[in-house]
Amino acid sequence: MNKGTMSNTHLNKKPQLFELQPGKNLDLQISNPLSVRLKLPLIGFELGNYIILKYPKVANTLEYKDVLVEGNVVIVRYLMEGNKGECFAFRSTIKNITQYPEKFIFIEYPKNIENRQLRLQQRASIHLPATIMLENTTGKNSTKITGIIGDISAKGCGFSFKTESLNTKVNKRDIFVCIQSPGDGEVKIPARVCNSRNENGTVSVGIQFIDEGTIVPKLLTQLFIENTFS
């Protein structure tokens, strides 16, 4: 009996969800009676029972009255920025919406969570000053953005920078990533922006290198970063 209980507990346990800290955003997709996408912060959860999300801030209290209702189906997605970077998704339903002490949304705890690895190669977590260079369509002038590389592999990196605007993002485009190498000075790596998001003035940019394996492996060696494939 104890063995069966332990087995069931193991099957229901979703470690990937526990790593999502309160305050992190989840993307909610609702299709009935109309299509709505919302980004809501996680408040907390009770294992196997429910997940609590912050109700969206709205000027009009009736704005989401037709979609944020008990029993409505939601598709929830969220990103985990770890060594491998993964996108998780699950299907749920709205259990309840509380009014006090604050307006919260309770959704069903997921029975199944699907995940997709965003990076085919493990990245090393670092804190490396860098610059990304965005050339205009004529190629004569370029915009430079200074920030920090937080993780890197031979295939790509995660770059972030601060901005005063909550709307600033970097569009998908070809760029150069400029890093100071101990041996060769500034190294300019051809790359491509894959995704970008702005969280309270911190812009995170997912970047794929397109140097065909000629520049980055040498740079990683010079920076004493292990170049492993998974």
C-alpha cells in the first residue's frame, strides 16, 4: 500500500512546475467565446489541486468578463531559463476567481505538462559583457546595444540589457554579437535574433550563431568555457 502511494505521488509530481518561482509570467491562451492571450504572474500553487494567478490589471472591470469565467478552458505556456531552456505547456480550466483580499484566478493543477527543449546544446551560465550590432537596411550605419550574455554555447547565447521603455524589443533579424576575447581582442560573431521579450525594462534576447563553427568554439576555449554537445 505504501509502495503504491509513493508510486502515484511520483507520477503526479511535476518537478518542472516547481522551478517556476512566484512572480514569473505565464502565457494564457483562451479561445472561447473569443481568442485572448494574457501574460499573468504566478502567485502560487497547491500540489495536485490548483495554481493561482494574478487577475490582469484592467481599466474596465467588464473587459474580460466573458472569457475569465469558471469552467473555461485555458492553454498555459511558460519558459524555463536554465541550462537547456525549455518551453512548457499544459491544458487547464478556470476553477474560481476570487475578489478578496485581491482578485486572483484559480486554475486546475495540470495532469500532464508537455515540454519542448529550446536549445539542442547545453549552454554554460556566465556573466559576460557584450554588444550586439544591428545594421540598417543599407549596411552603412549600425545600432549598438550593450548588455550581458547570461548563457552561451557553440550554437547560440542569451543576451539581456536594461531599457527605460517597457515596450522595447529586438526584432528577428541578422546581427553581430561582439565579445572581448582574451587572445584576439574584439570578436564579431554573425548571428540571428530568434526571440525577444521585455520584462519590466529588462530585455532578454535569444540569439542563434551562424558562424558555421569557425569562431565560437575558439572563443569558448579562450574564455575557459566547456564546449559540450548534448
